[in-house]
Amino acid sequence: LAKTTQPISMDSYEGQEVNITCSHNNIATNDYITWYQQFPSQGPRFIIQGYKTKVTNEVASLFIPADRKSSTLSLPRVSLSDTAVYYCLVGGNTGGFKTIFGAGTRLFVKA
Amino acid sequence: GAGVSQTPSNKVTEKGKYVELRCDPISGHTALYWYRQSLGQGPEFLIYFQGTGAADDSGLPNDRFFAVRPEGSVSTLKIQRTERGDSAVYLCASSGTSGGGGEQFFGPGTRLTVL
């Protein structure tokens, strides 16, 4: 299983774009990159998943360079309600089922 | 539609007691995961079910922990002879995709406190 490394915490202000980068140097060919968001006293919530290049949905974009050794979650125009912990996961649809969450990145959005 | 539900939401027990934690996954989801989360940490994988069978139980910390899913829907996590170190939030997730890459839908968790 590929290990991931993320910043422990980040601060931002309302209305700014926030980019959280995750390193996964040992990513395997079949691995996907998935990001989850977790608020206090709640279970994690799926944000976005990608394999390569760029993926965009209604809440975020995920940028994956050609070597796939890192990925960047981009949150456009954050609000106070985006204050949460963000987890980067790497795993595949074949072979292992174990899902490894790291410590995540604590994002604090200030007014 | 209904999401993943977990009962009880809170459980306080004494050291040495037996506890059962229940997870009701989203209807039709064949994949089910259990995690344990301590304060300030990410969720720690415990066990994965595909249907009725445990496809990966490598995260169970020791033989005091056991989980079942007899009919391929509801799952129960069982902890024998609880210890204070077992105190944590126990999360359940289900997925409509088998394997490790599909989106997981998490329940609100059960907060277990062992006195």
C-alpha cells in the first residue's frame, strides 16, 4: 500500500482558493487517488477521486501530474464551513481491500 | 435515501465487559468496512466484508475483536474483555463497489468509552 504524506495543517481566509498537496511516491499502477473530508463528530465524506490528469466536480478539483507521485486537491473560494480535516488516500480496485487513512490535513478557514 | 446508520451512538462500559456495535449499511451495498478512530488521528482500518465474508481482517488489533455480517447486510463488531485503550470512535462504511478503490459512505460512528 502506498504511503501518503500531507501537511499537518493549513490556514486560509474565506473566498480564497486552497490547494492541499499529497505525496505518494510509491503509488502503484492500479492505484486511484481519493480525497475525503471529515467534520468533527462525523464520519469522513468522499470528495473526489482520480487516476491521472485532472478531475473536477461541483466541490473540488484534483490535479495529478504525469508521474502520479503527488496530487493536489483544490478547493475554490473556501468558506468557513470548509474548515475540516482532509484525507488523501491511495488504493486500487484490485488486490488489497485495506484502506489507509493518514493523519490528514487540518484546514482552518478564517473570516 | 437512508445513509449508513450505527447504533448506539454512544456506549460507556466498564473494563472487562463485552460490547456489540451495530452497522446498517446502505441497502444494496455489498462492501462494508469497520474503522477505529482515536482523537486527532485518521480512521484506522479494522476489517472489510465483501458480502457475508471477511475479505480482509488484518486490521483487527487482537483476538478480542470480532465482526460478523451473517446475511450480507447488517454487521456487528464485537469486543470482548474491553480495555481502556479500546476507547475510540468506531466507524462503519459501505460501498457499492467491491475492492479498495470505490467511494465509501460512512456512518456517524459509535463513541465507545471504557472506564
